[in-house]
Amino acid sequence: MQDIQRQLPFERQNESRRPASIRVLNIDLPIMLTVLVLTIYGSIVLYSASGKDLDLVLRQLKFYALGYTMMIASANIPINWYARWSPFLYYSGILLLIAVLFFGDGAKGAQRWLKIGGFRFQPSELIKLVLPMFIGLYLSRQVLPPKLLNLVLCLFIILAPTILILLQPDLGTSILVISSGAFVLFMSGIGWWYVFAAFLSVTLGSIPLWLYVLKDYQKQRILTLLDPESDKLGAGWNIIQSKTAIGSGGWEGKGWLAGTQSQLDFLPESHTDFIIAVLAEEFGLRGVLILLILYLCLIFRGFWIAFHAESSFGRLLAGAISMTFFIYVFVNMGMVAGLLPVVGVPLPLFSMGGTSIVTLLLSMGILMGVGGDKRVFGK
């Protein structure tokens, strides 16, 4: 019996020590505990960022509850189910994105939501999760590293939803979508020559993107990044106020509910895109560092799961989810700090948002599913 125990993988020996209820639910404790702390932390900051709007916080808690339900459910779905259904989910997502262009619900000059009855959701959030599934399935059935023809087909799969999202327009989400697909290609073992060619293509493609695709307000955001002081009361207002909030917090912060920039409404979108500026002002640098540690725990755990996955599909999917989550954090913090243009990317599991919260928690459940899956789907 001891010889058999020695032959078991490390994860299974650990698994036998976990409580029976957790084993049955296939819950990954590091992810579950980190996400729980993040959502509690986020709710506390959101209450202050929303101007003590308890109704808004309760609404966010409903999304958290739905997201936790989806996370636990998705953690117990075999990953071969995701592989089997990913083509259907991808093509359904494309149809939903097309429907948004014709029947979408608009807000602030953008048409990004579909409204069915009293329920409103953002299809572009779902495609961020479905896209790496579909590409991961395709590549897991090929000889890796993929050949040029396979890469070209994958690029078409990535560009189709990206263009539809740009037409909404939603530059921030399109960046996350194209990143989620590109990370799958990168982890499939492509050569550095392809990476260089992709970088060159993006650089050259930025010229027609600037001339024919980007809206005037999107161009203004990029120009404002270079010199926010040129339009203090207009395009530069958000960046200037967010920097002021971050800098005034110091190490310890001004205290919960005591931030002047957010409480006196100097900071626009304080409960969505710029919520980390509220955190920095009220909880200081140490509050931001705590948040960064929590994010790093999730990201490293995701890569650990990807490294130990027993199938190519699981490896590619878990790695893409982890890298996309990193880009989520990087882009939001970069734009709030004035290092990147303001592109409307929320802070994951922190900012106010329905579809975003549910999709992110669903992706955490898929990570748990990959970590607990012991069957080989493909090589």
C-alpha cells in the first residue's frame, strides 16, 4: 500500500488530506480564499467609492453571489465538456456581438450591452473566456508548436470578435480579447520569430487603426496621456484627479470614507474604472500592496495549475486565463496611474460591474476544474 502511495502524483496525495466536502465540490482552497478576501475587500472600498450608496453595494453582492454559484458549478464540470462545447459557445458569442451592433443597449456613446427582459449583459465579457477555449481546443488537436497555416487560422478566430468589439466601440475590452487569444498562441510554443512578426504587424497596423478605426474621443485619450495638463478640465481631468488621489494617500491613507477626491466627487467613475484611486487615497500604499499581493496569489496559482495540467487543452486554457487576468490588472492600474491611456477596463473583482464579475468568477471556477481534472483530454 505504501508503494502505491509513493506512485501517486503529489496533487492526489494532497487531495486526500482535504476535507471531504471540498473534494466533492472540487474547490481549490488557495483560489477560493483569495477570491473571498478580494470580494470582501472590494465591497468595503466600493461602499466608500460609491458615496456610501448601500443599494449599489447590495447590487454588487448579488453579482458576487451569482458569480460564486457559477464558479463552484464550473469547477465541477469536466474540462473536456468545455472543449466539446467551445465551438458552439464561440459562434454563439459572435452572433451576440453582431446583435449588439443592431439591437444593443447604449450608454455614454457606446453600444455594448444586450437587454433581454429586465436582464442586461455584455457579450464581449463572455467572449474573453470563450475565445481561449476555442483556440486551445484547436491547437490541442494539432502538433505543437503549431505550423504557419494553423497560426493564420487562429488569427482569424481572434480578429473576428476583436473587430466586432472595436465597432461598439470598446477599445479596452478588445485589447483584453486579443490578448486572451494571443496568450494561447504564445503558450503553444511558437517561435520568437513569430512573436517579432506579430509585434511588427501591430506596430504597422496602429497607423490605419488610428486613421480609420479609433473614434475622436479615443484618440484624445491617447494624446492626453502624453500631456494631461493640456486639457485640465476636459480629457485630462480623470488622470489628474486620480494621480492627486493616489499621491495624497501616502503610506497609511486618509482613512476609510475620508478620501476627499472621491467623497467630494472630484474623481469621476470612482466606483468603476478608477476605484483603485479611492483605495490608494483612503488605505494608502499599504492598502494597494495588499491588493497586489492578492492578485499575484491568484495569478501564480493559475500558472501553477497550468504547469501541472494533464492535457494540452487544460494547460493552454489555464495559462490564458491567468495571463488575461494579469493584463486586466496591469491595464487598469496603468491607466489610473497615467502610464496607459484610459480605455475603460475595470479593476477585476473590485470595480462595480455585473457581467465582468460573473465572468471573472466563472474563469476562476474553470481554473479549479483544470486543477482537479485527472483525465487526459488530448496531447
